Amino acid sequence: ECNVLRNRNDEKITKLRIQLKKFCKQNHLPTLINDEKEYYGLRNNITGGISNVLHRVNIRGETPINKLRYDAINNKVISYDTTNIISHVVGIDFNSLYPSSFSSTKHEFNKYHDGIMYMPGSFIRRYEVYDEDGNKNYKTYNRCKRIILDNERFKPNPKYLFKAEVKLLCPKSKVNYFINFPPVFRNIEFKNDENTIGSYMYNYMKDNKLKSIDKDEKKLTMLLDTCGDYQTFSNYYLWFLLDHGLVIEDIKSVSLYEAHNGFNSFVEEFMKKRQDIIAGKVKGNEKFYKISMNGSYGYDGMNTEKFAKIKICDKNKLYTTILSDTYIDAIELNDDNYLVQQNPKHFKCNTCLQEAFWTLDNAKYWYLVFYYDFLDKCLDMKRIHANTVETDSVYFSVSGSMDCPINQALEYVIKDKEFYDNNVYKFMPNPQINNTYDTKKILGCCVEKYGESQIALAPKCYTIFNGDVVKAMKLKGVSLKKNNITKDDYKDIITKGCVKTGKNINLQVYQGHMSKITVNKNALTGLHNKMIVLENQSCVPFIRGLTADNVIVE
């Protein structure tokens, strides 16, 4: 009688859970976060993939390579054109960047931990530099600084990893090193006023009556430092920034985690199966392995807690819910049913958030390693500039040979041939090997697309074309199939300072009846407020201590 409600499998399930916990502890694998401060420290600071535009108009045979220069004496940023004219556009795409970032695969260009990016295991402890009253504990501060700057980062087999909440400063002597490809990919709050985003973009918003003008926004962009804010970084990303010239201005907290490389065999096996299918050795769906790897670090790592609880209630319970301090919003479904949205006070962690945090930051770290430790060292950067920057790809305008086909890639802008030849195939496919396994190698990359010209209005909104032939076209918010969008529309947005409207057609069911809903909205706009857009269509990052008035076109 006493066991009538007991499931016969309860004992086995409990035993399995105990064994799994012991296995995780023995192999330093991740476990769920049970510390509330640490949970929100991770959840609120997880930063997704970057999407940005650095140069908007890039026309073959017309547009010069453009560069930024900081004048420290006059405290001005100068945008100037070089004498090198664009010959083509090349897009480079990283191979399975997220799986590569948590694969713990050794690579020669990773100078930390013997070339391996380890992943965090179980949470150990958190060091808080400031108490609840804002008093600074200098002993804890020095301890945190020693953890961050420890030379153990150059040695193999680490026991611990860390994340740190810090303020970083870019010294004036390093501004020109970073200004053409800002390395801090983080969110920043700003106001869409003329002083912040510049007169060119402010007047565009004003002329087209865009609603966000003079309003506060928070955007993920590219910065030289943390702009006086505390930002949280994983150990590899932070080490890269510090070793390339940024300095620590202050530390708020440091959290320690165990280190592990337990995902290595999973990524290598799934990548091998995917490569076998692409190479035609076996039959199967390579997308299955791609999606499995891309989502295995925790898709819900990017979810927020704002919409964690949604329920349907009647009118009587609605009034009770509205009086609760967890109430957010409600909509009426019918005469006596309401959909209510609440933000619960408690937290529930179903995913090892530390894996999502490190994966996303490791991806940013590897992105920057490719640019600064490889491209910047072997290419003539006066003959190349970045156009668009996406999560796992980057498009460059190149001033190569006008007499050669556009698939010349970077051949005519190499300044250190020996360094390039010795290292290029550690990233790019080797034509002498010429197989799928090398092309799709972990931590590698390949050319995604060539084109003669590119116009990029805003993040995820660009077109690439060869004369009248469109090679690629992207836009946000509306369907390309249902709207007549051409490459000339992209040009018109800039030359005429206009907005192109479009429509979305959706089917909706309400009270058993299906309706076709047509929504008119802006299909193409020139709104790009993640940086200061200048009249010559180059974009300048937000820099601490400078306003749009401090930026000039030479």
C-alpha cells in the first residue's frame, strides 16, 4: 500500500543521476549553475554573434580603399582614402565556427594552453571585488588581477578557466592599431542623437521620420574598449585583448571554473561523418550533423528570462496577476480569456550556461586571431578594408590586379610572402590536398563568395554584384520572394537618401477562421547606427571621449 505511488524505475533513475554526477566530477565536466549571482552573471552577459558594417559602398574600379587614423594631438579621427582602387570583393567564411570553438582542437595560432581552447566544467567560486556598499577590497582585487595575468596561460593542461567582469581601456598609442577593426564585440547603450551617431545618419533618420530618432538603444557593435562600462569576458578573449594592447582599468569580479576538453571526440566524430557525406563516401544528411554540432552547446543559452512564464487565465485571475510585482503584460484572447506574461523572481537553470558563454566568446577570440595574428601580419592593409562583419564570416574589399579574374583572392596584396606561405593553409584549404576534409577542417576557413562590388546599407542588409549580375542579396524583415528588390534599390537608398517599402503576407487563424494578413513595412533603409556613418560611407566606431564632431573626412 505504501508504495502504490512509487514508480518502479525511481531507484534506477536516482542511481543513474548519482553516477552521472560522479562521472562529471571525475572528468571535470560541466554541471548546472546553482549560485544565483553566478547564474545571472552568465545569463545577462552572454553576447551573440556580431553583425556590423564598416564600409557601405564598394564599387570595382571606382571606390578607393578607405582607412581611419587617430590624431592624438588634436583628438580627432580622420577618414581618408588611399590611392588604391577596389578590384574585387572577397568573403571569407569560418568552418563550423561554434563547434570549432568548443572542440578543444589544437591549433598553432592559439598561443594559450598549448594551442587548445579548453571549455569550462563545474563552477568553483566567485571573487567579488566590491561589497554591497560599493567598498573596494584591494586584497581581492590583486588576487583577481593575478588570476587574469598568470603566466600559466602559456602552459598546457590547465586546471582552471575564468571569466572576468572588467573595465578595459585602449591606450592612445594603440588606437590606430585597432581603429580599422575594433576588437571588443560587446553591447553598448547610446542615444540616437546627432552628437552620438553623427549628422549624416541623424539627418537621414529625420528626413525619413524613423521612429528611433533621439531614443536610447542598446546594440551589439565593435568597440576599441569597454567605454567605461564593466563587461564580462572569457579567459581566452580577455587574454587576447590584453596581450594585444588593451589595459585593465578596473575589475569587478572573477569566477573560476574547472577546465575540460570533453567535447573534442564528439566534434571530431560528427565533423568526420559530415565530411564523409559531403565527400560522397557515405549517404546521409550532412545537415543533421551540422545542426547537432551547432546546437549542442545550448541553444537556450541566448534566451532571456523575460518571457519565462506565460499562462492563460480568466478575467478574475487577471486582476490578481496584474497586482503581482512579477506582471509584465497581457493580451485579450476572447471575452473571458487572457494571455498573461510574467517575469518570475526565481531562476531555473536547465542548461550549463557556462558552455554557451565560452563558446560564443571563443568564437570571437578565434575571429580576431585570424584577422590580427594572420591577415594583419602578412597583408598590405592599405590595400584592403573590411566591408561587412558577420558571426562567422567577413567580407573584404581588395585592391588587387584589375587585369586578373576576381577569384585572385588576396594574391596581390601580400606583403610578407614567407609568413603567408608558411601559415595560410593552417586556415585556408590547400589546393594541393584538394579534398573535403581539408576544406572543411576544424578551426579553418574558406572563401565563401567573390564579387566585383558590394553595397552594404546596414548589418545583414547588403548586395554583391558583378556588373548587372547579382551574386548575393540580403535584407531584414521582409521576404525577397514576395517583394521586387533589385541591386539598384540598394544604390538608391544611399544616393537618394530614401526608404523602400515592402510587404509581408502571412496567414493567421482567429476563432476558427483563416485570414490573409498583409503588413506594409520598410523593406530597405539606410539606417546604420552601430557606428558613426560618414558622408563618404565609411563607418567609425564609438570611442570614449570623442563625439561625432571629433570625426572628419580628409
